[in-house]
Amino acid sequence: MTLSYDGKREILKHLNFVIQEGTLVCLLGPSGGGKSTTLNLISGLLAPTAGHIFFGDKDVTKEDALARKVGMVFQNYALYPHLSVQKNIEFPLKMAGLSRGDRAKKAKELAALVHVDDQLDKKPGELSGGQQQRVAIARALAKEPSILLLDEPLSNLDARLRIEMREEIRRIQRETGVTTVFVTHDQDEAMHISDKIMVLHDGHIQQYSTPTTLYADPENLFVAQFIGEPVINSVPASALSHDLAGVVPADILSQAQTAGIRPEALTLPQRALNPLTTLHGKVVEFDQFGRESTAKLDYNNLQLISTEMGQLSHDTKELDFTLEKKGFFLFDANGKRIFGGDDHAE
Ligand SMILES: Nc1ncnc2c1ncn2[C@@H]1O[C@H](COP(=O)(O)OP(=O)(O)OP(=O)(O)O)[C@@H](O)[C@H]1O
Ligand SMILES: [Mg+2]
């Protein structure tokens, strides 16, 4: 499908994707990439300029959000402030005409599912941010939605609560089996909870695959740089061409514009598992924190970060280090991956 808000500029360009029933998919990407627009097309709040949307084998393109039976949760909780938790959860059930007794029973079940069953009589203003989001999720689930859509539901929470709540959303999704689409610009969040991640940038799907595949087999430089912490080392391929000659086929090397090296793909020769080549450089900085360490290396005046140098002594200055095959990629001038990763992945 395609979407333009003003009839001139295409915001989403020929998006074509399938979300498997019962799975959790994250829409991930930088601000302005089209995540919310895509979610609003699924919900029925927006209509595509061209193309169709199917729920199962039913074409819902012309149906509104109510007819599609979507459940939605937004960044700001949007609970009714004057209603109790129980009444908030019951609200969609009341609209659906359920009896008072049935509503109360269902609301209590949902409150137990999201762990707010001891807060039923409180007003939203008396709850923490995380508790409010739990209530918002329970309310969205009350109408037994065909799909649950969440737009950055955790971005108003502090770092610790975000981590707790993302696990909770995953648990609730697994327990209910409801098909869920979750929007976030936080790659760590997406990597932890998703069955599949759709990376959106500039109105295009950059890649749509499992978290493992996104990390190990990025299809392009954008995905390689967006996924992973510490971020992938990217350097001009020409800087490595001497060391890669004979290791990478000459025709690939001649097209390569950028090399991407995961921080764990740089290691000491004695620690290497599947070495591609050995480089010579300098240690600029070495930091050890707990069991983890980071080394800043200088190779031909390029700075490279490694997390796999183990314990370096502080007087180490010059050294040989290995470039591992896994976690090393070459990209052409368009950013397309032309070397490294698994070409046969999904
Ligand atoms: N109502 C609108 N009218 C016109 N243009 C819009 C409208 N809403 C969004 N856009 C444009 O569409 C593009 C995608 O916006 P969208 O809100 O989908 O991005 P997003 O990925 O959700 O970003 P964020 O992470 O900031 O929420 C942006 O260029 C934005 O300016
Ligand atoms: Mg958005």
C-alpha cells in the first residue's frame, strides 16, 4: 500500500508485508520514518492512497477502526480520569452492551492478567505510569480485538520501568495470543520482545525479519548501523582493501564502499573462532567494567571499537588483532550488503 497525506509527497512507498497471526511485530525506525502512519493504516484511522489491507482473507481497506475491532494503546495513557480502574476497563464492554455482572467479571479477569487487580477502585491519577499503561492495555484487550496496536506505549516511563513493562507486554501477548504490532524507536526494546521487526526509514521497509537475522544478516548499511549496541564500526572499504585482497573476491572488493565491523568481530588472534584476516594496529584506550571490556583501536588512523579483546595489559600499545568472519560486512555505494552475513537467511 501507499500513503500520501497531501496527494503530492508519498509518505509510505509501496509497503507490502504480512503479519503472522498470533505474533508480536515491532515497527522500528528513526523519527519520521512512517511508523505511526503504518500503524494508523492498520487501525483504520487512515486510509491508504493506493493498495489494500487484509485481516485474514477479509479485505478491510474500507472498514473503520470500530469495524476492524482493533485495540489501541498510545504513548499518553488516555484513560478516563474521572472513572475508576474497573470502570475504565469496563468502558468498551458497556459500549458493547454487556450486562453489569458480565462486565465486572471480565474487567476483573483482565485486571488480573495485567496485574492491577488490587487497584480496581483507584482513579488513574492515583496510579504510577506503568500501572496506567497496564490499565490502558487491559481496556484495549476488553473488546477482544482482532489485533492489538501499541504506539510507543512505554516512552513516558523511566528506564527501569520501561524494561519491566516491555517484558510484561510480551508476557500478556503470549498469554492471550493476540496479534500485536508495537511501535518503538528503541532498538533494544524491539530486539527483546519481537517475533519479527520491521525496520522503517524514509517510508520504505528497510528489512523485515527476526531480531537474530537483523543483527547477523543486515541487508543494508542503514539496518547494520541502526541495530546493535555498541554501534557497528563503519569505515571506508578502501582502508581495508590491502588486508582483504585475496580474502574477499576481487569483483566484490571493487564494488565495496563501506565496511561494517561489529565490535565483537575484532578480537585477539588466540581468541579468534573463524578469522577472515589479521590486522595490525594500536590500542588507544582500554576500559574494563565488571566482566566486560571495551578497547578503542587505531587502524590506519581509523578508530575501531572492540568488545572482544578480553584483558589487555595497560602497557599494550601495538598489536595484531583478528577480523572475524561473523560480524563483518561490505556494502556497495547504495548501502546494499554485498559481502558477509548469510545470503540464504529467510
Ligand atoms: N497528519 C499528517 N499530515 C501530513 N504529514 C504527516 C502527518 N502525519 C505524519 N506526517 C509525515 O509523515 C512522515 C511519517 O510520520 P510518522 O508519524 O508516521 O513517523 P514516525 O515514524 O511515527 O515518527 P516518530 O518516531 O517521530 O513518532 C513524516 O514525514 C511526517 O512529517
Ligand atoms: Mg510515531
